[in-house]
Amino acid sequence: MIRYLLGRLGQAALLLVGVSFITFVLLYILPADPARQLAGRSATPETVEAIRVQLGLDRPFHEQYTRYLGNLVQGDLGRSYAQKTEVTEVVAARLPPTLLLMAGAIVVELAIGLTIGVLAALRPGSRFDHGAMILSFVGVSTPQFVAGILMLYVFSVQLDWFPVGGYGTWRHLVLPALTLGLLGAGWYSRMMRSAMLDVMARDFVRTARAKGVSEWRVVLVHAFRNAVLPIVAMIGIDIGLFMSGAVIVESVFGWPGIGQLAWQAIQQVDIPIIMGVTLVAAVAIVLGNLLADLVAPFMDPRVRLRTPTNR
Amino acid sequence: MKRRVLLAALMAASLIGPMAQAQTPKQGGSIVVTYKDDIVTLDPAIGYDWVNWSMIKSLFSRLMEYKPGTAELVPGLAESYDISKDGLTYTFKLRKGAKFHNGREVVAQDVKYSLERTINPKTESPGAGFFDSISGTDAFKKGKAKEIKGITVVDPGTVKFTLTRPDATFLHAIAINFASVVPKEAVDAAGKDFGKKPVGSGAFMLAEWKLGQQLVFKRNPDYYVPGVPRLDQITFQVGLEPMTAILKIEKGEADFAGDGIPPAKFLQIRNDPKYKDSIIEGGQLQTGYVTMNVQMKPFDKVEVRQAVNMAIDKQRIVKIINNRAVPANQPLPPSMPGYDKNYQGYAYDPAKAKELLKQAGLEKGFKTTLYVYNVDPNPRIAQAIQEDLKKVGIDAQIKALAQANVIAAGGKAKTAPMIWSGGMAWIADFPDPSNFYGPILGCAGATPGGWNWSWYCNKELDARAAKADALSDPSKAAEREEMWRGIFTDIMKDAPWVPIFNEQRFIMHSKRLGGNDAYYVDPVRIPINYDYIHLSGN
């Protein structure tokens, strides 16, 4: 187990270096010049050059990158070009809201997705089944921007149940979490439905029924536990989806997370912040996947962990 | 609606009267203002976007300020000032009793320190270039001098500036945010984080800042203007889309949408009688234009540039953006001193345009590229321009790019034949015509990385501009304005630009807010003048 973990963490570290390298290259070849952006419209070419030297942007690429990597190892993500503050500080302030939003979204997608999926699978072909699958299709295909604005209009402005955007209380969390979780709920309801249909047709379910186990126990204990396995493994992978969704959902609802931060930094060519957010997102995705793999054997003893070297 | 249309020029002329007889504004109360983007910084040496611009004005004070709601210069931290006969020395007497938020009195040494801090290349201030006429800035910037010798502290209440040349825009420069006075001890204590822990001597002080969530401004009880600010507190909620912000105002959760009315909702809101008293329209010191690179064929020929000027139907473009602008015929916006009301410009005349192209030997037309910022409505505007040009035989291909990339292309020699300036258009840093010349139409801006995207450089006009700016004697203001008027109409003879329109500002506030409309469309404090707005009622 520990060997496996160390192997995976080693892989993760390499992956992060790769991500940092690719992001750095992409930002390096960008035609926009951060020094000019900073210097403003009234600056003379000499001022722009002076700023470029101060930021170290005049150095050759390999030097800039190795210096960045050297600082990174020491936990230093640099200073924001536009805000002049430490990137770690800015990102740290924005990370908790995003994590909270993701947690909310996971609850939403599991609660809605699994419930609908199980109910639809109990009566395949019924009206409820058809309705639920159409609904899940809508959930999967509605752009998050549209869903967010619609929810705001209906639940905040018309019904006055929730505040119009912002951050602070659980009431602020409901609508953004719903919007972000809707997509996943759509996916999970479909996956859960087919997994349940599959499991319900298995021999052990028939055996359970034959033993006289009550129907709800058959569904919830015997079938559900087996059907839900592949889905739990998906949650870790979802983190990547959430990271991209957060950019949109956070701006619609004024949620002060790192998605919003990234969007603003991109517009300002604030390279240290873009790098910082990309790395944090990469770490989250890597950890999410790792967690999914670690949890799987506990849920299903048939799954065994293998160290990467054994492959 | 008409009656609510206010232009800065009219304001400057007519406000003094009505303002004096206005009822005493309501004191106290707090409001909520929303913005989409988080505040980048509140450091006056650094902040240079229109979200933090007016906030910085309210946190800090400068030697010179503008009469609220107008573009008229008045003394601020200075009590009085004196300009020497040769226009080379400015002496400011400081107001007694003006205090920083930390309780210390503002003295002349603070003025010197603050300007040196802005001009010091280590600060990386985008505003350092505004003070080049102060003697000794060059040596200081290059590290050859420890201080700027042109700024002298005569005594704690007096500061003197020596210039290298007479500069009619100097008082504007000293009124710009980058000249805000900051206390050295607070800057030293905060270090690079001064932008997050600002200490000034303005009407408001920063009470709270939750990154990415909200900022709270509290009234500065020691502010040197009695009765100002009118509000006790302003909460800035950041991260809210303009659409969400409007919903918040409708529901009474916010009072003012800093980003304005989103285009998609504009017509609906404007035509709704419910909002009649909540929407204010004003001019702004902005011109949207198409540049033609005079170093690139065939725009090196003046006939071609004039032809393009006649080929574009500006009225139609204004309609495309729901009449949120007025058609332009010259570089200066109508509310800017020096604007020529009588100038007719190039009227829309495709037949004449074709004729001019024929004269230039291009009766078969030509192919070119139009660069444009890829955010709505700019691509739609570019398409309208493309259709118009097609009618006279010019085949313009549209290249829609991210903002920074268009700016980069414009600043690179012989790269972008045409650029539609929308979304990046020039908005004046201060209300003076010279600010619309040097960087965007003068030879100084026609350098790599510059903002003169036409690469137009007319030495004769440069000399005339320098002469106009040397007329720093306030009694010669009218003469100077006349000179600038001539410069801009002469530029149009060479037609390096097609001026398309001047954007109008539409702002929406909640019913709770009242007061003079002029404070909501203040030409210098964009989007609004936080110090003077107040709750409605008495």
C-alpha cells in the first residue's frame, strides 16, 4: 500500500512538473507582453524595458523556467504582476470557496443523480423513466451560464428564496452548487440507471429475492452497493470538470473562488497567477484521481492496488 | 429622456449655478456597489483601470482636483498655487489641517516623496510618464540622482516644482491619480502590499477587504472638505456579472452596478418606465476609431484613407449598438476642450469614395486586414465596416483576437493595416486635448510598443502641438484651445483614422440613491463620484 502510494505520488510530481512546463511554454510564446501591460499607455519604450528587466522577462527561456521551478520547489509561486501580492496568498484566499462549492456540487450530483437513476431503473420504460432520462439529457446539455442565470431569476428574484449571488451563508451556496452539480447529476442518473439495470439482472439479486429478502433491501443493499461502485470512482475524475465549470459558475454567482481569479488573471496577462491557478487545479485533479483509486478497493475487494512498477 | 442627457462641456459651463442653489444633500447611510472583477490594487501609483480609478480618487487626495461633476480644475490639498511668468515654476501652498487616515498631517515632504515613488522605475508605475516635464526626472529614472531636483520642499506647507519646459498640462498631471499623496511610513510598513492596505487623505478610508468578495469604505471624519463624503459607508461586492448585478438592484440588494447595463438587457431596461428615474446618460472622453497604417500600402496614399472615411456608414454602426453612442467626425470627443463643433468631417458617400480610389489607381479595389478585439459588440461592428468597405471594392478580412494580442499587433511596425479600436479605445487620462494627441496621433506614439496604431507622424503638427502645450499661462487658455482645434482638423486632412463614434455612458442606480445626475456621470471620476453621491430625500 505504502509502496503504491509513493509510486503514485512520484508519478504525480512528474506530472505537475510537466504541467508547469507546458503552461510556461504556452505563456512564453503568447504575443501579449506583460511588461507592456504593466507599463501602461503612457510609458516610454525605456520604461517598458526597465520593467521587463525587473521581472526577469529579458532572460532566456530556460533560465526563466529553471528559476520558476526552483522557487516552486520552495513553495514560492512568485508575485502577481498586476496586484503585486504573493500568488500563494491570493490563491489561498480563493481556494476555500472553490472547495466548498465543489463539495456542494458533489452532494448535489450524487443526491439528484443517484436517486433519479435508481428510481428510473426500478421501472424501466415507464413514464417516470422516460421523463427522468429527458431531464438528465437537459441537465447534461444546458450551458452552465444559462442554467445559472435562470436559477437566479426563478429562485432569487421571483421566489425570493435565495440571495442573488454572493458568498457567506449556506443560502448563498445552494444555487451555485445546484448549477455546478446539474451536469454531473445528469451523467450520474444515466450511469446509475444502466448500472442498476445491469446489477438487478444478476444472479445474486435473484438469489436474494428467492431468499425472501424484502424488495427495498434488495434494491438498496444488494443492488445499489454494487451498482454505485464505478460511480464513486468517477467523483475523483469529476474534479477536473468542476475546475472548468467553476470558472463560469463562479462568475455568474459572484463566488470568490479560483475560477474567477483565473479568468481575471488571463485578461490581465498576469502570468504568475495563471501559473499558480493552473498548478493548483492540476494538483486537485491528480489528488482526486488518486483518492478515487485508493477508495475503490475498500468499496470493492475485487479491485487491487498495484504499484506502477508491477505493471 | 433628452432632459437627462448631460454632457461634460455643458456641465462645466452650467453647473456652478444650479449646484449652489441645490438643497442640502442627505447625509449618512450606506450603499452597495457591484463589480465583475476583483479590485486589482488600490495603490495610486499602480492602479490604472476604470474599476479602481474612482475608488483611488476617493481614498487619496492630490494637490489639484476637479470640481465635482465637471472637468474644471480646482485646488485640492493645495490651498493656492502660483505659476511663474516664464511658466517654469509652480509653487503650491498646502492646505492646513489636511490629515492622512493615520492621523498625521499632510506636509510638503509627502508630496515630494509620493511623486518620487511613482516616478521611481522600481515602483513599476504605469503613470510615471505623466511627469516628464519636471526637471530632473530623467536623471532620477536612470538612477543618476537620488532625488528629483525639480521638486523642492520650501517649508512644510510649501512645495515647488521646476519644469524643463512650459507645460500647460502640468496642473492636470498633478491632479491625476498617480500624483496622489501617500504617507511614507504607511508605504514602508506595507511594502509591496500597499495596494491592499492603502492609507491616504481622501474622503473615504478602507475598512475591510476580503479578497475576491468585498471591500468596505468608511467615511473619513477628518476629510478636509466639510460635509463630504455624503455617505457613511460603501460596500463594494466584487465578482458579480453585470446581469447578476442588475437582478440585485431590482431586488434591492445593491444600489449601483459599476459595470453598467449589460448590452443584452439594455433596450429592455431603457424602455421600461419603471426605470425612468434610475438611468442616467452622459458623455465620456472616449472616441472609437479605425486606424489605417500609413506605413503600409495602400494606406500610404491619402486618397485611400479619405475614401475609407467616406465609405463607412457610422449611423448604421451606432444603430448596431442600440444607440449607445453618437457618430464622430474628428478624433476629439464632443465634451473635450478643443472639439470643433463646426467641423463637418467626411460625410458618408460611397460614390465619392470609389472616385477617390480610382484617383489612387485602385479602381479595382484591394485586399486588406481589419484587426478587432474579439468581444461583443466589436466583431459585429467590424462586420458592418467590412460590408461597407465591400461596397466600394475593398475586401477586408477580419482578424478577431484577444485584447492584448490586438494591442501587440498595433504596436508592431507594418503588421496591422487596419484596427477597430473598440474595447481598447482611447479614453482620456485627463480632460485636455493634448492627451488625445501625443500617444495616439503624435510621432512619440509611433514607436514599437506605442499606441499610435496608424504610425502617423507629422513633424509639423508635432511642432504645433509642442507650441500649444507651452502656453501654460491660464489667461491664454482660449488661444491654446484654438491651436489644438486646428491641429485636430488638420489631422483629419491626412485622415489616418476613421473616427466612428463617441460612446455614451448609461448608468443605473437603485431608487434609494438620489442627488445631482452630474455626480453619476462625472467626466473625471468614472464610473461615479463616490464622494458626492447621496441617498435620495432630505
